[in-house]
Amino acid sequence: MTSLLRATTLIGRPVVTLDGESPLEIKDVVFNTTSGEILGFTLRKHGILGSPASEVLRWSAVHGLGPDAVVVADVESLSDDAEDSLGDGGDVLGNRIMTESGTDLGEVVEVVVATGRHAEVVGFEVEAAGGSRSADDHHVFIPLLDTLAISGKKIIVPDAATDFIRDDLSGFGSAVAEFRSTLSGKAN
Amino acid sequence: MRWRNALGREVVDISTAETIGHVDAMVVDASASSIVGMVIGNQVVSWSDTGGIGSDAVTVVNADLIREPKSDLELRAVEGASDPISKRVITEDGFALGSIADIEFDPESGTISRVILGDDHIAGSRLMGTGSFAVVVRSTDRSTADGDLASLTKSELYEMAKASDIDGRSTMSKDELIAALG
């Protein structure tokens, strides 16, 4: 099953091994600030007041990811933060999204992830720049491509991305697929 | 036969006609979708050393077949860590399907046919692991790779029908969804 979810909704979700144990839960999502992809997760013991764990979960070690759990093969899938740091990572929330031709589309408030066995980042939820849409706090969804420029403050998207902006998450999945096929069509 | 009905069944040594104990728990090998042993107190007996669950009792030819737990599966079953009843079911791609009401299995072979979730059920062949937190099962796509739509829950079938844009899906029964998707 593939569906879309907001990356921060994974916070507090259990990390479950294939043999049904849950050693830890997701504490925070760490992004690769130069690609917009998810680098991995920091972890904590169960419960909102659970103490932070020294282990981290790298994205490559995720077996499957959905709205109710992040599944890993076994406890060996978790790596020790000291040796295998997510230190290069950071946050992409707060970045501004701008088109190639220089239109500011707004500020990233969420990262949208497609769930499943091969989960991936598919786009951003953006608080639209004032005046460009109806209400000031209007949220829209903008698809992410595999190759885009991110500086740590700004994310540059092709002008074509604006054709695939959607107002709600339910219509966004098909918009992402259309956007990608448009781009790959252009490259050929 | 149902898991809950098997618990408490008498275990009898047929060489002495003595009752050795009762079935307190069972050992599940999820990757084989089978029950592979029974827990009697702090000890275990391999399924293959019994005649399975008889209609009134479990019989063993010799009390020595009741032994200390050896494998990891047996140890976890004795500790109660792998008891599947009331556990939440999570797919390997992170979807919760509900919690386990009971497990249906063949009383002779121990093969698990169905995992009962409230008023729905999934195929025993989807089992991947049973732990203290959850029972993990194969994802929707991997479970239907061989076309076995009946292995899914109704809500999983509904999501598939939604993805294939099948008309009238919201009023369909589980069987109707299977027919429409098949």
C-alpha cells in the first residue's frame, strides 16, 4: 500500500523489528539539507518523555514505513550515533521555495513522504507566500524532483512544478506522478 | 481449531496414563506460519513429539519429551513474549491492521490458516514475526503477489479498490471487493 504522509507525523511512531519487538520510537526526522531527502531518524525510548537513545536509524536501513510504524529488519539495523552520525543532516522546514524564474512560492512547513517498502520524499507542504493565493495561511503541496538545488535557506524548483501544486494531500499523489513523467519526457 | 480453545488442554503421558500438565502457551514459528511446540509450565514439547491437539487432550508417548526450552522461539514463548493473542498486527510497511482476537490452525499439523482480527481475518501465510510489541505480517503487495486477495483485510481490499478506482466500492462486501479486484 502506498499513501502519502507528513514526515513529522512519524515522530512518536514505534520502530518495529520484523520479529515484532519495538526497542525505541522516532524522536525526530533528520533531512539531508542539500537534497531534501530524509537522512534518517533520531530515536528515543517509548513515550513523549522517553529519554533520547544513542542509536539512530539511517534511511537506508528502513525496511518499510507507514502511518503506524517504521519497520526495520532487526535491532542490528539501528546504528550507534557515535560511529554513524547523522551530523551532516538538518532541517529543511523553514526553507523558502522559489521557482527557476524567481517566484517565491512560500515557506516549507512539512515534507511529504510516500509510504511503503520503498518510501521516499515526494514533495513539500508550503505555506503560500502572502497574496499569491486567497488566504494568508493557505497551504499548498509542491512536488520534489530528484535533482533540485537546496542552499539551506532556499529550494529552487523548475517553473513546471507550479502546474502540479495541489491544495490537498489526497490529490497530491497523482500530481507527483504526472510531474515526474512530464520531466522525464522533457529529458528524452 | 482456535488458539484460545487449545489453551488449558490436558497433556497426558500415554506410557503411564498420568497427566503431566496443561497447555499454557504455544510456540509459533511465524516465518513457517506454524505452531511448532507447546509450553507446559516452564517447559516445552515439540509439536512433532505429540500427535497435535487431540479432541480432549494432548498425548505424548513419554514424559521425557517434555523438556527445557532451547531455541530462541521456545524461550520467548515460555517468557510469554511471543503470545499473539490481543497483540496489534502491523504490516512490514508500517500499517496497523487491528489486534488479534484468535488464531485458527490445523490441530494435527499446527499450520496456521487464519489470523482473526475482530470481525475480519488475514491469511496465516502473511505472518513474519511475533514479538512482545506486535505481530508483523507481509505487506499488501507482497501478500497478493500470487493473486491471493483473500489473504487481506477488508480495509486493505478497499484501499486497493480505491487505487484502481473501482465504482461502488464503498458499499461492497469483502467478497464483492475480492471479485471486483480479481
